[in-house]
Amino acid sequence: MTGKPEFSGSHFRLVQTRRAGRRIGKFGLILLAVTALGFGGCGKIKSMLAAKEKPAEPPAVQAAATPAPLEPKVEAKPEPVVQKQPEAPAKPAASTKGSVMVLCYHRFENLPKDSMAIRPEEFEKQLEQLKAEGFSVISMADFLAWRRGEMEIPEKSCVITLDDGWRSGYSVAWPLLKKHGYPFTMFIYVDYIKGQKRAGGQSMSWEELAEMRDAGVEIGSHTVSHTDLRSKKGKTPEQYDQWIREEIGTSKKLIEQKLGIAVKTLAYPYGNHNPEVRQAAMDAGYEAAFSVYGQRLTYHSPADQLGRYAVEGNKPQTFVAALKMVGGGGGSMEAPAAAVSQLAATAMLTQPMEGETVLEARPVLRANVASFGAVDPTSLEMRLSGMGLVPIKYDAENKVVEGVPGQDLKDPSYTVILSGKVNGRRIETRWSFNFQKAGAGDAAKPVKK
């Protein structure tokens, strides 16, 4: 007999079963616990999961509270106060006291062929005299900014303009203006620029204009063809309206396309305009439109009829009048009768122009008498040498006298004598032109103004 107990088969199975039962019991307790947790704690688990999903509600609570953090942004209040403060200095209180005279030049020649040209040395003397007389030469941009109330200008200011697009403006006048540090504006009519149908040997090119533009020279429009914009002959009202808008608007667009600039100013050909022309200019987007009715310009002068002094080589008194800023306009400065009398013979634009050759047997004779001052319209008389009195009509709005000879011209030259009364004192002015019958050789090309 050994020391090991002996088990029968049945006893062994019982022992094994008991052992298995104990193991099963342990696992059973674990299983029961898990099961109990699974069934009995199901509601708790679900509620816990639901609790985790419910944070959608706290955002609602937070959303309700979000306006509070946004309030500090509103408290800064930068827009109503900070942004408007810098605009206060632009108030034009001081600038309304300024005044401007605008000079108009055309050609610059050592041996002037007609009154539209001025000798370079005379031009430079005038530039020097501007400074001596206390004038500040300002740019057109500054003039327009002053008119908008954006800046102030000196009490005595001057703007210099050159009309048409003559090359001498580029080759002669520009170097002298640069020498004195004076800004200026070119008023060009596009048909006269090189490559266009009315160009000549003295015309500027687009390349030269671009060079001037790059150097700071300002460029304005003088229309397409430089034709009197008041001419309605042969046009219906609709055709006339379309024509002036093309002359005024197309020139602006072409210059802008060619030079890549914004054209803001217009100079009326010959200084002539009427209500339709002025309206077309404003509709085209011009900020200022100029005539050649010399006058002192103020802050309140109408933008569509700003006067300039047309300086001519054989009429030095026009420049003298410009320095005195006589001739009326929007200011309060009135010229005494003696000064007006002196100015009358010089500061006006005429048609035909001084020295011009005409082909029409009965040309329109026209003159602006704004420089006369407060002229009595009933006293105005026009005479033509060799013919006597010429019937006239007077445009009081534009201060223009116009007449047509009662018979055909025959002589090679004529003198027009225009007179009127200001404060009971008679004023007289005169100019001459030439006549050539059509077909009698090559007629001189009319000088453009």
C-alpha cells in the first residue's frame, strides 16, 4: 500500500465536479455581477450617455451669455468720432477768400506771324513779372481742389494754360516754365495732334504729350475739331445736341485712352458757349470749363464758364489787365472806368482773329465785350472800314456782339471798329483781318485759337 489515497472512479468524478463547481462559482459571480450591471444599471448607463450628449444645452446657455463678451467691441466706438476728425481741416473757410486769374497762351515764336504768337523773351518776362507782382502759380489740380473745398490757395493765384497743341508749347514754353518751376495745363483739340486729320508741321505728337504728362503737366480737352460749339447751321435740334456731345465727350475719351489719364477740364473753342454747350460739358463729366472772357475767379465762380485772359503778342495790355484781375467775373473787385477803358482795346477775343485771312464774302464779325465792364448794350456799334455801320445783335448772357456785313467783301484787308459806353464814357476797340476770294490761289490756313 502506498502513501497516496486511492479513489474509486465515482469518487474521482465527484471531486472533479466539486472543483469545477468552485471555478464556475467564481466565474458565475463575475458573470452575475456583469449581468446585473448590464440589466440593472442600463438606465444609469443610458442616463450617463444622455448626460454626455446634453452639452447641446449648455451652448444655449452660453449663447445667451455671448452678447456680454461682445460689448467691449461696441464700447471702443471708433467710427463716429475717430474717422470724422481728420475731415475737419478740409473746411474751406480760408480758401474762399482766395482768387485766381487764368492765363491763356497759344504759340511761341521768335518772329510771330500773327497775334496768337508771343516771343519767348516776352513770355519769360511775364513769368518773372508774376512773381514780382506777388502771384503764386498753382496747378490746375490745386485750383480744382480749392474749388472742392479740399485745400487753401494764396490770395493771389495764377493758373497758366496753353491751347491747341502747338509744338512750340513743348519745345519753347515748357523749358521756360520748368526753369521757373511753374505748373501748367495743355488744352488740346485731338484733330490737330500728329496722326489726326487736321495735324500740321507744328503739331505735337501723342508721344510728346505723354512725356509732358509723365513730368506732371496736366492735359485738358479743347474738343475734337475746334469748331464754334454754338454753330447750329444745317442741324436739327437733335443733330446739334448729338454733335456738341461728340465734340465735347469724344475728345475727353480719346485723350483718356491715349494718355491713360482722367480729363477733368475743358476749354471752349474761341471761348464760345451757350446753355446747351455748358450742359453737355457738365454731362460729359468735366469739373471745370473755361472761356477766354478775362475775369477774376473766386470760389463761387460758375464751374461751366470760368474766364481766362488770352495773352496775345500784339496786345500787351491783356497781361497788364490780368495782373490787376479786372474784367468782372465772380468776384467783388470792380475796375474803375479808366482801367476798363484801357482794357477794352486789348482783352477780348474776336472773329475773325487779328491778322486772319477769311474766304467768306460776308463773314460773321464777332467780339466778346466782357472786358468792357458794365457796358450799355444800347450804345454798342460796329463799323467795318469802307462799309460803315454793320447791323449787330448782342448776346447779353455771353457778352458777345455779332454782326454780318450788308455787302460782299472786295478789298484785301479790313478793320473792324467796335465801340460802346461804360458809365457814360465811350470805349473803342479795333482789329483787322484779310480777305481772299475763294479759288484765288491757296488761302492762308486760319489760325486756331
